[in-house]
Amino acid sequence: MKLLNTRELSSIKQFIISTAIILTIALIAFFFKELIGYKVVALILLMALSLIAMLFEIKPVLFSALLSSLIWNFFFIPPIFTFHITSTEDGLMFLLYFIIAFVNTVLSFKIRKEEKKARQKEKEVEQIQLYNTLLNSLSHELRTPISTIIGSVDTLQDSSIHLNEHQRKELLCQIDTAGIRLNRQVENLLNMSRLESGILSPSFEWCETNELISKVIHDFPAMHQEKIKFVPNETIPLMKIDIGLMEQIIHNLLHNSIQYAGENNKITIDSIFEKNVWKLTISDTGKGIDQQYIDKIFDKFYRVPNSKTGGSGLGLSIVKGFVEMQNGNVYAKNNSNTGVSFTIELPVDVSFISNLKNE
Amino acid sequence: MNKAEILVIDDEPQIRKLLEITLESNNFIVRLAENAKQGIQLAANHPPQLILLDLGLPDKSGHEVLKELRLWYDKAIIILSVLNHENDIVQALDNGASDYLTKPFRTAELMARIRSAIRQNNNVIVNSKSTCDDLEIDYSARTICKNGESIKLTNTEFNLLALFFKNEGCVLTHQFILKEIWGVGYQTETHYLRVFIGTLRKKIEVDFHQPKHIITESGVGYRFI
């Protein structure tokens, strides 16, 4: 609905455009006045007015109504070039013109108001659906680890159950994993609300990104680290980025790939710098993402249908939010052979000074 | 050896219980306080070797408590908090905290930090030499050896490493390091610092992309271990 956008123009522009329309049509009609007669001109002007009423806000439309009636009176109703009206018929027509123009304006304004209301309602319904999705996925994401903890502790505490050392360790390990998972969800939720509240503003600092990437990799358990291949790029300069946000971004992307790209997944991280843009690509060798869903994966709470349980649909939307906060962009693309690549492009300030003269 | 005494100031009973059991089983004497008032009083009556301080206390902000304690208490204070934003960490360290650990924490990590902070309490340089793993520093001769082999460092690099050695195990904020090495007025030049850390790492680390000695604390500073 491109037409609707005209109402978002500044009010001065709306006034200028609507006035221009009236003047142009009046000018054209003026030349053909003899041919069509001045009464038809009124209809033509009314038609133009209806068009304007569809496009613009009420004030410029009312103004156009007034302007067009005066123009019609001054330039078309004989005697022309006066506001004087001689015949009763012309007076009545001028009055009717004025009333129709006014009613026209008010009516189209009212219709639009209703439209707006309907749209708002639609939005509200959508919002409610979104919250329901949120609550469902949240309660699942939080309750699963909580049940694991409570259940495991019950079993460990039950004196009537005899557990061997291996089983005891297994349960403790479950509690441990559940705790980590809970913590990650809370972290995601906090990040999301920080993003949405708008209070988050990036703080740029010089960063040695090879080190940052290595550090994020090392925060993963050893069994996952083995899957990740990263060869530090020695030519990368120091760059100014928000280190905290970037850490979270890389973590979420790696976590995402570890979660969804299957057992034999190999993850490769490529970091290059060209033309003032830092380009970081994280690609895996999983199944890839069905092309029809690939644009949606960064949406909040969106999860690809039939994907593995666990996950809240927040991770990638936080990635997108954090990347955009640093004026960059992120996209996903299926690889030509197998798997998917996530690419982040960040415009950055750099420093190539790598060896200061020492005193 | 006498058992070291640790004061825990935290309003959450579960955390207090967890710390009490963990610390006692690691041979520390534990005192517990559930609010700022109690904590400051206990610290004054029985000055401990180390204080574990929560930032979110019911009666006073932990940052305030930290400042108040630092007026007279000169031993280690480790902050234990759910606040994990760099600004809170830097503020606490600038106010004199010896270290900062965010909740949830791993007990092994906590014990390591506690031991290193208590070691710092007694860290008076009597010897002109000190060692850390494969590194040995000689303050008076201004030399560094790695596995017995001498490493060539520039003046600034040596000063930087000496500063790290003297604060082994502690987080040093960027601002603190810049002020100590370059002097007042250089506090915003974190850029310099990163370059020097880079060259220093190349000289002293086995793999400088995965440093084992100079650890980055994102957005905060560095820790030497």
C-alpha cells in the first residue's frame, strides 16, 4: 500500500502537494472551460478532492476543499474573476459544492480512522499470540531444567533407592547441565529485554579479535571445542567493537550451530578485514536450513518447524539485535555443498599500529 | 598453619549456606552476615583475612559497603554478585575490590580466587626475584627468564610485566595499568595497552592466541596468573 505512505509526509509537504493538484487541475480545466462548461469543472474538482482525501490528512484536505471552492467561484462561475454570484442556480451549486466537499472529507477521514482501529486490533491479536508463544517456549525452557534438578535431587535423597557410584555421578552431571542451561536462558532473556528497552547502547573499545574468538571457543566444553576450527588471521588489525556484545554474538552463533548441525558437524570460523568492514563467517557442515525458512530464523521466538527440542528462538534474534546495534548486518546462507554459513559484517575503526616504538 | 578467616556478607540464605559448607570443607573459618550493617560490624570486631561481599544487600548498596570498608580494612575483598555488566565490575575494582566473581560461579574458580587473594595479603616483596609457572622475574636486575632462558623486553614491557607479577591473580583494570605505567593523562589510551599486551604475549606466552599468563577480562582489564 504505497499510497498510504503519503500520510507520513510532513504536513507542509502534504499541503504543497494537495494544493498543487488542485491548481493543476483548475488550470487545465480553465483552458477547456468553453468546451466542457463551468458546471462540469465543479465535478472534476470534486473528483480531485476525493483523491486528495484518500491520500492526505484532514487539514490539507479541508484546506483543498476551501481552496477549490474559492477557485471555482472566482475563475469559473460567471461573472469570472469575481467572488460575486448572480444566479440562484449558481449560488445553490456553490453551496452544494461546499457541502459535498466537506462531507467527502469528513467521511474519508472517518473511514480511515476505522481502518486504523482494525489494524491496531489485528496487531494486538498478533501481540497476544506472540506472548503466548513466548510463555509456552519459556515455560518449557525453564521448567525442563528445573524438573531435572528437582527430580535428580529427589532420587539422590531417597534412602530407599540404592544408586551405584556411576548413577550418582550421572545424576549430579544432569543437575550441573540443567543449571548451566537455566543460566543461559536467563542470560538470553535479560539480553532480549535490554535490547527491547532501548537503554542498551554499544561502547566501542579496541579489541584483538583473534583472542576474543579463541576465548569464546574455549568457553565451550571440550567435546564441542573439537568441532570448531579457527585459524587466527594474523593480518587482522586492532578494531573498535563492543566486546561484550560481540562475545555474546559469537557465542550464540556457535551454540546455534552446535545445537542444530548434528553429530558430525564441523564448524569453521573465518575472520577477514577489507574496506573498513570486518567480516566474520561461521559455517557448519550440518543439513543447512530449508530455504523457505532462512529469512525468518532471526525473528524473535521463531523456530524452524520440526527442529530439535530445546531452544527458545531467542539466540539468533539477539545476534541480529546486537549486530545492528553496532551498525552491522548479519545473514544466513546455505553452503553450495552442505551446511549453512552465518556472516556478520561490521563497519569498524581500525588501527594497524602493531609495533609502537618503545622507549 | 592457622586457618584463615573469611567473612561472607550476602542476604541470600541459600548462598550463605553454600559458601559456609564449601569454605569450611576447604579449611577456612567462616563468619556470616546477612546485611551491610551486620557485615561491617563483624568485620570491625573480628577483622578477617578476606571478605566475600554481595553487591545487592537489603540495607545498603554493596558499592557503598565496599567504600566504607576500604577506609580502614586493607585485606582482600572479593565481590560476588549477579551483576555482570563491565561497568559494575570496573566500578567495584576501582573502589578497591581485590577481585570480582559473577553469580553463578564455579566453586573451584571461587577457591582459586580466594587463595590467590589471600596470598596477595601477605605479598611483601622480600626477595628481588619471584616466579610464576615457567616465568621468573628479577626486579633488581630487571630481567625475565622463561624456562631458564632470558627474554629481551623493552623498558615498558618490563614495567608492565613487573606490575602483573606484583598483582598476580588479581584483575587489573585498563585504567589502573595505564596510570601505573604511563602516568596520569593516559587513562583513555587503551589502544596503547592492547598493543603492548600483544607484544608482551608474543614474548612470554607459549601460544599467544591462547594466553595462559595474561588473561583478558573482557571490557575490564587483565589478570596475570
